[in-house]
Amino acid sequence: MLMIESRADLLGVVQELFSPEDAAIVLPLILPALAVVPTDKPSASWVRGNAMLPTGSNWPTVDGRALVHTAHIDLARLPPIIDDQPGAGQLSFFDGYPWMDELDWGGDTAARHCAVLYSNAQDLEEQACPLDPDDFEFIHLDPPTFVEMVGPYYTIPASHLVVDAISLDWRDPVLVQFSEALGDLRVSVDAVGQLFGHPAAIQDVPTPQPANVRADAPRQGDSWDHLATFEDGVGVFDHYFSIRHRYMADLSFANASYECQCG
């Protein structure tokens, strides 16, 4: 994850290396993020493990297929770093990786194979995933890893997206200096995930591409914002969740989208 501790340092690098015109395009792309870090302390947030759902709720499915619990995040414990960030309740993330070979991942439905459930209910019950891990490759129904959210840190889009936003091309030495400067600013965070900010894509930016990496539409109502990324616990896959900005404001997390990539 490309996470930088000081926003002032990141601003300084952009202003030093880019022309005023290009800097004016790149600066709005700097977004805050929270690192999801394992903790030995008691925590109301965890990755993997069982889900905590409102009493009487059914386990989430897609096309009749049960999903896998990815993470449970207590929103009340998050430092407030973005507009429209919920200040109460919890988010439960579920991914559809077990069904990658069976579900239609093409076109507009490509990233719908997930569930992100928001609840502010006080009456919750623990539920275990109904899937048998022996039936699936790379599915590990592990005990929970308790986590805390640390930050804010600051993120910037992948280099090729910065190039797309401004007038430079790949051969410009400024981009080499920019990459080196980002490497010098990067902080080492023993994280198992990330909330908000820009996704740290391994191969390509997850589909649908969050539109807040575009200079022409940062954090607008119909833009796709990066909601969360979680590692799978065995270093094989990263699970990305995105949501349109207007749905975040309305707490309509059922409209989230999902993508996984090899880590």
C-alpha cells in the first residue's frame, strides 16, 4: 500500500516536481486513508472470522450462493477523515470469490458479487459461514484477526493514472523523480487492509475504476470511491470494495461493488 504519513510532505513533492498547471490537477487527487492493522487488544472490528448480523438476519447470498465473510468494521471507532463518513453502526463485508468460475463477471455486473451490510442495530448475533472450505480452493474460514484503524495516511493514484490526468508522458524524467520521491515518503504499515483513499492495485485498478482518480470528477455523486481493501490472510488475494459517493452519503452500502486480485 502506498501510504504517506504527512500530507504536507506529499503536497511539497507535487508542487516541487510538477508545473503549476499539472500540480493543480494532481493535488485534488490526494485522499486520506486509514490502515487496518492487527491488534492484540480487544476490538469491535476484525477481518475474517464469523459475522455479527442483526438477530434473525439471513446469511448473504448472490444468486443463491453463500458469500464469505471478509471483515467487520465498527464505524463508531473510526477517526473521521472523509465527508459523509458514518459515525455509528457497523459494516459487514462479504465477498463472492468462491464462485468466481460460476458467476457472470462480465459487463455491468462484473463487480456485484459481494455484500456490504450496514447496521446500527444493538441486537446482533454471531453467525458462521455455511460453506465447507474443503469444497473450495483458497478459501480459508480462519479465526478472526482483531484490528484497529490507524491514520490518517495519504494516498495518491497509481502512477499510470497520474500520467493519464496530466500532460506528461512515460519518458519524462519528472515521473521518475516523482516515483522515487513517493518511495522515500512511503511509510511501512503492518496492515491487513485499508479504508478509503485510493486502492493500491497490484495489477490494474479494480473494476469499476473509482472515478475519484480522474481529475475531472473527484469525489462527486456518481464517482466510484474506494471503500475498503482486505487481504485474504494467506497472501493470495486482495479483496477490493468500491461504492458510488452518493451511496456512501445515503448509507446505501448494498450498492457496493467488488473485485479481487492476486496479491
